[in-house]
Amino acid sequence: MARRDLVGQYIGHTAEKTSLVFEKAIGGVLFIDEAYTLARSGAGGGDFGQEAIDTLVKLMEDHRDEIAVIAAGYTDEMRQFSDANPGLTSRFSKTIQFENYVTDELVLILQRMVRAADYDLDASAEPLLAEHFAQVAQAPDFGNARDARRLFEATRKTQSRRLRALGRLPELDELRAITAADIQAVIDG
């Protein structure tokens, strides 16, 4: 579930919407992705995320033995979420923080994406990838594996432009090849 599944458009609508979603999950798991978005105030005070949080706290207490609720999101933003209601933190018995992937893991993730899409990655691209991921991992907006996916998607576009520039129909091995130059062009991009 996401914010749009829980938050309504007018007073009272959010509690009803949140309750319906919660009740459908009884006997199972309610997974709220990017839960911290519920704690963000909207412009002009017309946001009903707090109503969703307050409703969840009550429902979690009333049905504590009937449902597992998982709230997921970025660590810093989730602190804002847990501060939104004094009873919220005590309703979650366990907090799991996932560490970011290290450079070698990000290279491996990208390599697997390449293979899964039936491309061949030039081995000389691996040092470029390692250097790139080492740099972007230091940025405050680092997206973890999402950065690997974005790099792969951009590389496919770069490879496509390179093949169009050939002025002829590419051979199968050319269609499958992702070169170090493709990767470098995206990094420099």
C-alpha cells in the first residue's frame, strides 16, 4: 500500500479509507511503502496523512494479534513518521535497517540486469562501473540499486543511439554488446 491507498480527500474520508485497507489485510500483512509520506504536511493544512496515522495506531492496537503491519521507507524520513503519533513507535516491535550496497555489489547488480536483458557487457566496463558507484554512493541522494537500474536504462539508450549511427542494420552481436564507451558516455552525460 502507498499513501494514496490510505489518505482521503476530505475530513472523515481518510479514516474510512484507512480502515477498509486495514480490515482487508487482517489475517495477513499490511505493507505500507514510503510510510513517511503520511507524516508530511500538505500546503495549506489540507493534508489528511496524520488522520491515517492516528487511525492506523488505533487499529493496530485493536487488532494487534490479527495482523502484521510493515512500514517501510528511508531511515531519516521514517523518524519523522514515528514521531507523528506518540503511540506509533510502540506499535512496531522491530526495526530493521538495511545497509546500502557496496560498490562490488552494485556492479554485480548491474551485470545481472545486463545478462537478464540478454546483453553482453564489455569486461573493460567493470572498472568504470566500480569507480562510478564509489562516487555516487557518497552523494546524499544516492538511490542504491535504483542508481544501478537508472545507469543500465540510460546505457541501453546510449547503445541504441550508437547503433543507429552505424547507418546499417546491426549484427546480432552488436545488438547485444554494451561497451565501455556506452557506460562512459552515460557517466559523462
